[in-house]
Amino acid sequence: MPPLLQVENLHTSFHTRHGIVRAVHDVSFDLEKGETLGIVGESGSGKSVTCYSIMRLIPQPPGRIEKGRAMFGGVDLLSCSEEQLRKIRGKRISMIFQDPMTSLNPYLKVEDQLIEPLLIHEEISHAAAVKRGIEMLDAVGVPASAERIKQYPHQFSGGMRQRVMIAMALITKPDLLIADEPTTALDVTVQAQILDLIKKMQKELGMAVILISHDLGVVSGFCDRVNVMYAGRVVESGTMHDLFQRTKHPYTRALHKSRPVFQPKGTELYTIPGMPPDVSKQIVGCPFAPRCEFAVDYCTREPVLLKEVEPKHTTACLRVQKEGLKL
Amino acid sequence: MFRFIARRLLEMIPVLFIISAATFFMVHAAPGGPFSREKKVSPEILKQLNAFYGLDKPLLQQYGNYIWKAVRHGDLGPSTKYANWSVNELIGASFPVSLELGCWALLVALILGLGAGIVASLRPNTASDYIPMSLAMAGICLPTFVLGPLLIGLFALGLHWYNALGWDFASDRVLPALTLGIFYAAYIARLTRGGMLEILNQDFIRTARAKGASPWRIVTKHALKGGLLPVVSFLGPAVAGLLTGSFVVETIFQVPGLGKFFVTSAFNRDYTMVMGTVIFYATLIISLNLVVDVVQVWLNPKLRFE
């Protein structure tokens, strides 16, 4: 049985006036049915672009998917027709976005937006769709759902809007939910509620989830497997336990070290020296090498490929691959 | 909502007062009078004429009388230029013509303008954007007194599809409506493109795409409401301008509309006619702006709670 989603050699770039920005470079991963995959990385590492590429939601132009395949239910999402893709979007793959303030249409009632996926994808009467909308709002914990559904987005708080987004994404019972930093724009107290809600809905519906985040803390309690991205590439992939306890890439290690929780009070916080590389230039060798404390001369010369060094645990670090470097 | 409309209607009263007073004293301050052009008017006859139209009374009293009759009976007085015609009758006879021409022109403006604007906004910076937008730029730059003769030359004298002028047959509506409507169409096209582009780049459009909405659905259901807000604001004054007729277009095509009175009545020092047309036009503009505000509140739910 093939995996639910199989991404192979995805390359996405943006053709701007200042050159070609290679936002995603040769990204491959599989996602099983019901699995939870985390994608972490700093801003600009290509984690969101990866997911938008899979849904073909990047603005084209300037964006362009240069190469790759994303097989989902026997269909290549990257090369199928728009019409075919529209049948999958919102029906079998749903998305929720970072900012619930701007992701809901301020000119339309919540009801119209919430039930829209049903009206688009299913043969259903308006009244029946509204009924399911209200049930869905109940399920995601919006109180007084029958009245609230008649209101406009600006009458909802940020957390409540994200609940509406989740209800809207899940109303068609999709096989895959892509959550692009769903908690970043929310208060810390609300963040945990929203993550719990996604977890709860995942258990009920049995869907797979891709969670994009720059927060290792958010991902750690949530995901079966995590891809760490850097400069548009996956640099390490494994279970949460693998990444935390048996780190195989210096970048992942540096990310751990930067977490404030792990540092004694009063000492200066650890930061990774230098800046992420400019992805509009061709990168030879390992993109992290200039900032890496373990880098040796061949790191900046030799081509880098993701390799499995332990079962289901891959790394792009050349030294780990060649010398079995202990981190 | 009801209180909002009622308040705005009450606000019309002082505005109309100020406009009428300013117009009244300005036309009376202008040199000459309604009878100063006519040949050989003897002082006695002039005195009688002035007495008949009440022009011999003090200015303030004249204004008071005028306003009293206008408010009390809706009577805008007799025209001082067209004997035996009242201003009400003149407006009543010519406004329907301007109204019809205006409606056709509005139709032209909306169909061409919205169509071109939406098409341009869907694929910005491609040929389907550049072509309608450069046409719109030309439409804004071409004055009606150039466009009118151009259309006559092409469609009336060249192709013989329509009459060059007149207002007798249904086909006589085409050229004036195009001439009058194209400028507004061009303006609406640019406003539509701008408004739509802004909306189409919003996050919630991406949400709609992620839901599997078709491009048609995205435009009609998600983008139009917000994208047309700038057009709606423009439509208030535009509709008032279209419906009351245009001096230039009516003169070019010899259309017996209201537009020509705006200019000729001022030249003739036809005091009551100037007042009548100004008050009529002002009332129309204020009312249409009110309609625009109501439509905007309906389009933009956020305004409803402010």
C-alpha cells in the first residue's frame, strides 16, 4: 500500500527581479495515513512553500514549481489539471493558515464560508449544510454555535476564528490537514487549546496532519515524525525522540541549544552564529557549513544528499554520513 | 440604519439652503439681467417686466419669496427667459430625455467598465491587463467633444449605421450613450481593477482557493463585494452627472435634454432657471451619495457596527 502522500524531489523557486530564489530545493518525504508530520525550520527555510507547492497555492508567477512529484491517491498534485486539483483541495486535503484574522473573508458571514467546502464538493442542500456547519462549530468548541454562525468574522476573537478555520477545514472530513503555523498569531494560552483541538479532531477523523512550525516546543509534543528544514532543504528527518536524543545534524543540535528552557538562568542565550545563506545564489556543498562548528573542508565542496543513518532516521550531514560523527 | 438615513435626510436641508443662497446671490451679483440682451426694451416695459417677475423688490425679499414658494409649493418660479414656461415645466420636459440618455450611458459604463476591470485584475501585468487598461487610459484622456465627432465620423458618416444627430429613433440613443458612457466606463475600469487586485491578493482568497473554489466562484462570491467598494463610492456623483445630462454631448447630438440649460440659463441670466437646475442637481447628488453610503454599509459588514 503506497503512502497517503509521497513528495519526491520537489523544487520550487521564485523568479524575482533580484534573481531566482530557490525556496525549496529537492525535498522528498512520505506521509502515511493518519500520521502526523512536523516541518520545522526558521523563517525562510521553505517549510511553508513546501506545503503551498503541494497544494499549488503559491502565486504563479513569480513562483514556479520546477521539478518533482507529489503523489496523492494516485494523482500527481503538481502536474494534474486545475479541475482535478480543485476536487482534492478542500475535500481530501484541507489547510489552515497562520493568521486567522486575515484568512477569513470579512465580507461574508461565517456560515457562508464554513459550509462552502460542502457546497462545492458534496451534493447537499443548503439547510443540511448549515446543520453540519453548526455541528462542526460545536465540535471545535465555539459556544452558541447556532447564533454565532450567522455572524461575521470580525465579531470573533482570534482563537475563535482559528476554531472556525479548523471547523471549515475539517467539515468535509479530509484525509490530510496541512496546518501552517496555526498557533503563531495566537495568545500563548490559546495556542495549547488550538493544538489540543487539532489533536482531538485528528483522533476522531483519523486524518493525517502536516504541522508547520518554527517552534520545536510546539512540534515536540505533537508529531510522530519531524522534518528539519534549512535553506529550502530537509537536513534531518526522524521521530521526535531521534531528533532530541540521537541528533544527527549539527543544525538540529544548534536549534536545541538555542532553546531558552535548556539554558541556565542568567547566562547569555545561545544563538547560531551568522545568517542563513542567500538562496538566490547556487549553494555548493552543505548550506549550513559556514555556520557549523563541525564543518571541515569537504563540507563546502561535496554534494549533499539526505541519507538514512539509522532506521527511519535520515540526515544530510556529510560528516555524520562518512565518519559517524557523534553530536 | 433607519436613524442613519433620517439623520442624513435632515442634514440635506441646511446644505440645500447654503447652495441655494450662494447661487442666488451670485447670479444676481453678475452684471446684466434677464432682459438686458433683448433689443429695444423701453424703460417702461422693463419696469413692468421687473415688476411682473418681482425683480424690483429688495434682493433679500426676492430670495425669501423664492424660497417660500419653493418650499411651500415646490414651485421654482417662472422662467425669465422662456415666456409662459415655468422652471418646473422646463425641467419636467427635458429631464426625462437626460434620464434616458443617462441610463443608457450608465449601462455602457457599468458593462464596459466592470468587465474590463475584472478581466484586467485576473491576470495582472499580462496582455489581458495591458490592453483593456490602455484603452481605459485613452477613454479617460479623450474628451467627449473629441470622442463624439469621432464616433459620428465612424458610425454615422462612414458606416451609415446611425443618424449623426437627433433624438427621434431608438437607434439615436446609441452614439450619445457611448460618447457619454465611455469616459465613465474607463474610470470604472481603473477603479475596478485596483479594487479587485487589492482583494485578490488577500489571505482569504488563498483560503478560498484551498477550499477548492473555482476561479468564477472566487471572483463572484469572495472578491466582488470588497473589490467594488471604490467603484460604488465613485458611482454616486457619477450617476448624478450622467442622469442630469451633459451640455457637450447634448449639443453635439442635438439631444433635447436638461444638460444644455445648465449653461444657457447662466448665459441668459435666467435667474429662476439657474436656481432650479442647481437645486435639482444638488438634491440629486446628495440623495445619490446617501444611496451610495447605504450600499457601502450593505457591502461591508464591518461598517454596520460603527
